[in-house]
Amino acid sequence: MNNQSERLANTNLRFSNRRYLTCSSLDPNAETYRRLSLQAFETLNELRCQNKLCDFTLVCDDSTEFPIHRIVLSASSSYFKALFTNGMNETKNPVVYIKDIQSEIMKLIIGKHVIINSDNVERLLPAADRFQMFGLVAKCNEFLEKCLDFDNVLGIRKFSICFYSESLKKASDRKNFMKVVESSSEFLELSFEELNDLILCDELNIKSENDVFDVIVKWIEYRSARKEYLEYLIRSLRFAYIDKSFFIEKIRSHPFIKESNELINLLDICSKYLIDFPNQRVANLTDIRFRPRIPHELLVVVGGWSIGSPTHSIETYDPKADIWQNFEYVDRAPRAYHGCILLGDYIYIIGGFDGTQYFNNCRKFNIVKREWEEMAPMNIKRCYVSVALCNGIIYAMGGFDGYGRHKTAEKYIPEKNQWSFIAEMNEYRSDASATEFNGKIYICGGFNGSDCLDSVEFYDPDTNRWALIARMSTRRSGVGFINYFGSLYALGGYDGFIRLNTCERYDFTYRRWTQEADMITPRSNFGVAVFDDDIYVMGGFNGITTVANVECYNFERKEWKIKEKMNMNRSALAACVFKDIELIRPFSALVVKTKLEDKLNRKFLNNVFGLSQNYISYLRSFN
């Protein structure tokens, strides 16, 4: 049995639903079709099935024989190409015995099409990997990725490691780890090495480092003999990101810890990471206890009004490092009271104001290329604009053009790079806020030129009509409006007299608004986003000054919590959330800090080299 077989000996993948994927075994990437006509491909397979013009025979363990055409199999398998051309006995002998491969799997490998399903993928992937049929390996990985769920993710992750599938491993790591721990019976059967590898993974999807300790305890409690691994697992914790209260009340006081003087001494050493870290924003990344994970969501705030004028500053918030970082790829012009939408690989910036001009122009940032690009302007200038995304289409509503408020609205189709008008709203609105829910666009509050509004309406793209729903309990201009856990939340704003910290929720079942917990800080014209399963509000104007304060609301706790503040006081900002880890990685605190460390190290080495060259030149001057 080979090493891979040994590592997978106790792994049985679980599939909640029966799935299948059809591909060509000879060339799943369809290159064959580009080089051979479909008729030729069909003819070769027909000849093989009829045992005509075959020049070789493969024999499996159960003595099943498979006549094949060497040249055809060599075209899809580096293994067989080497076998048939290396000049050894296999080249001369017309029969080769293939060990440890079942005949039904061999039939799939040499056939015209492979139907990959949950019954054969565990055997098909090792065979495709062994025979170096990389296209088929890719299709197996694609199938497994589609089958990922909380129950089988750990087994599939083990497969990905055995067969060096980085994409499948990353897809496994993206699953919420605490849900995996709660749902999967595979978790408790992990070996120490496998659990430690998971804990050390930078891309492990876990909301709080506190949870990692609970995971370790649950794994050890399953088998008391595992206590011998506790010290090693504790050393893998990222103490700089564990809550101080949790460290004192849960970790230091846990019975497992109290039983061991070595662990008590270890925690005394580790406690300095909780004390020292807040003052060390660029820490030693080689020390796992200081190393932040890669977040699976990244919060981005764009532009706004700061220190008496618009800004083009952009900041990102990394929840794993609990830090706001300045984004170096800023646009050329400042912008405030604009809209921001994330769609695909682009951040779209809609309308706004630069202190002088009211914009109908729009810009977009290519996240992959990291550059700003032009896009079609709107039909109307819109400052204080409300924007929303629905089914891949961007909607811009209301706003102010320097002369009056609008009730017009328009939509942008990215594929056409074109804006077009839709039906007008029932109210003139600037300083309103919009969100999508269940395929419809909802907009609330705002200012009509004389009064702050409490009305709410929605747009149905199918009928191109607006309709009013129940009014809010409070007039709100500069309001935050968001779809969160199946309800609409209206947050803060200005009622014509004061800035508000009150919040209310629209319940679709009862079609009414109910009061929710008040924000800690009253604010209007702030950024709002659903991020890390919470509602985040950032910045805004509190009635006296712009603020950098950030707080978040949790649906289960029904309370607001203060978060790390932004680097800049700003109101009239816009926000969006990255959710693709491939887009997030370059902007994560871990990668940014690593680049900074590399830059500082290179600068230091260059300085040392320069000094050494000057010293050599100085010594040579005496010769």
C-alpha cells in the first residue's frame, strides 16, 4: 500500500446528495476536440471497444483485460506515455499488469466519457493521480468542491492534501469551521497532526480565536488520552487575538490547565501577547502567536467628508487583525455623498460631490489589476445618491444635482456599460438609503428639499413600478438602511432637529416597524454594511463633528458593540464588503504586514550594503 493509501485508509467521504459530473476521460479539458475531429475521436473509441487495431492490453487484479491503443492513452496520460516509450520490458511486452486498480475504475479511465459520482470519486481520483491524468484529476477536484458540506469537508480536505490540490484545500478551509465542528462526526476522529495543521492554517474560517481553544478542549474531552497533546496545541493558539476576559475566565481557569504546572508557566509567558499586542501594529509575523489569519470578509470604506472637505482616502478593516489599514490604490479625485457597489472583480463608485462639482460620472476599481477605470456616466448628476445591487444590475436613485432633488432613478448594466432610466419614485429624495431584498429595491427616508422623510417604497424590476409600504416611526435623512437576517433595518439619521441613534426594523410578516436597540453613538451620513454576520456602522456626523467611531450590531445578542475606530474621521462615506478570499488576500493585514516587513528588511540590507561599499572605498583610499 502506498503512502497516499495509508493516509486515506480511514477516510470515507460522506455525500448528502447524489451528484455526478460527466467529462472526457481522454481529455477532460477538451484539447482533444481541438486537435482531432469529433468523428475521429468517436472512431478511435469504437475501434477500442471492438478490439480492432489495438496494440496493447492492460490487465487488472481481477484478471479483467482491456485492449487499448497505446498512442491514444499516451496522449492523455504521462504515466502511460513513459511506460510505453521507456525501452524497458513494458515497451516490448504487449501485456502489462496494473496492480491495485479495480476493473470498473480502469474502464472509466480508458473510456470515452467518465461519469464522476459520489460512488466512484474516492477511487477515481487516486487512479487519475497515479496515472498522471491531470485533466481528470482537475475534474474530480471540481466535483468534490461542488459536494463540500459541513459533514464531509474534513475528509475532502484530507484528500486535497494527499493529492496536492491547493484549490480544493482552500475551498475546504473556507467552510465555517465552528459549523464543521458542530456538524461533522469526522472532527472528533482527527489525529493530533491533522487538528494542529487546521489550527495553524492561516485561512481557517473562524470568527474568533476564542473558539479555537473551545475546539481543542472538545477534541481532547472525546478521548482523555489526548491530554498529552494539549501543550502542543496551546502553543498553536494566536494569543494576540484572544479576548483578555476569555483568557482569564476560560483558559487560565480551565481544569486541564490547572492540572499542569508546565501549562500554567506557558500561559504566563503567553499572557504578554495580550498585554503587548495593542501597541504593536506591526508585530513579529514569524511568531504564530502574533500572526493574524487571512479574513474571509474585508470591509472597505471609500471617500467621504473629512476636515472640512471631500477625501479620496480608502480604508480596509481586517477583522482577524482587528485593524484599519490605508488602501494605497486611491482614485485621482476626492468624492463624498456617493454610492459604492461591489460586483464581481470591481468596486463601482457612483455620483457624489468633490466640494465644487456635482457628479454624474462614475468610476470603477479593478480589484485584480488594482487600477481605476472609466465607465459610462449617469444620465443625471446625483449627489446624496442612493444605490443598490439587484440581480447583477446597479440601481441609482434620487439625489441632488446642485439645483433640486430628484425622484428619477436609473439602472446600469455592466455588460453593456450603459445607464438607462427606470420608473420614477413616488417621492423626491436625496440623502436617502437603499438596499435589496428578495429581488426588489427598497429605499427609505431622505430629504425632499423641505422636509426629512419617513416614507419607504420599493421597486419591482419585473413590473417597473414603485409601491409604498408602512412608514417608519421617525423621519430620517442621512439614514443607514440594510437587509439583515430577512428584515430591513433603518439606522440613525437626522430628523430635522437632532442626529439619531435610534434603530427600527421592518418585519415582512406583520408589515410593520418595530424598535431595536439604540446605537451607542448618534450619527447621520455614515457607512453601513453587513459584515462578519453583524451590521457595521462607520463614521458619520454626530451633530457636532465627523467621527471615526465604528460599532456593530449582532442579531442574536441584540446589542451594539464598539469596534476599532477608523484612521480618519469621515462622514458622507460609502462602504462595501469583499467576500472572495482570492480578492481579499492581497489586502489582508497578514499580507500587507509581510510586505512591509520585507520592504523594511530590504531597506536595512541595502543600507548595510551601502555602508560596506563606502567602508571598502575608504580602505582602498589608503592604498
